[in-house]
Amino acid sequence: MRIVRHLFASSKRHFPPATLDAIQHAIAASEHRHHGEIVFAAEGSLSPRDVARGRTARERAHEVFANLRVWNTEHNTGVLLYLLLADHAIEIVADRGVAKEIPEAEWLPICALMKDYFRRGDYEHGAIEGVAAVGELLARHFPANGERNADELPDRPVLL
């Protein structure tokens, strides 16, 4: 059954250009409040080969984290919000600077919040609320304190 879902899933259907614009603006606004870098990536499906091998969304999220260079910020404060639509999976991967301050358990309510929106078909608001919630955690642990965030990673969401 999983392979069938992966054959027909698409991220473009749920994330048209206007939605990508809204998410990009949410990321940019959030990053004015903290010294973190948020990257949003959505993927419709995995390759049939990856599905057959049992590749998980978490494994793929770590690969995307590396490929998009989310780890490559000066203070190791990158955070990836990764969606694998065919599996209805949301993964948050934080760089080591963030992971030292924010326990993994604090990301779980954000994933649940986003899933609630996505279940209703509201991908735009689910993504924006997820970005906002990640931003709140980053602002609490890495506040901007009036300093400018260097914006080391692109704010534009990535569709894989």
C-alpha cells in the first residue's frame, strides 16, 4: 500500500506558488526575532527503490538536511521542517547548536499542530503555524536581542 501512495503523491498540488510565497514571508518574519535559520522542504514521495528498501521519512529528512546545507550556519542554528506527503510524515531536524538547547520532545507538539491542519487540507496555514511555532522556540533560546540575523539560508520553501 505504501508504494501506491508514493506513486501518486505530489507536493506541488498542496503547495502552489501563492502558498510558497506565504511560507517564505512567514520564515523571513520569524527570523527577525531570533538567530536561527528555518528551512521548509516538502516532498511528495520517495522513489520506488527507496520505498522498497523501507526508507523512513526521518532518514530522508536527515539526507535533505545535509543536501540543503541546513547544518552550515555559523552558530549551528539551522532547523529543517520536512514533509513527506505520501507518508503523512512531518520531521523536524535541528542542527547541533539548537539540539543542545531544545529537546526533541519540544518539536512533537509542532508536528501534531501541523498534522491537524494538513488533515483538514489546509496546507498553507499548517505550514505557516509550524514555522511560527519553530520560530517561537528559537526566539526563546536564541533571541535576536535587537541584533540582525544574517539570513544564511534561503527563506523560500523547497519542493523536492
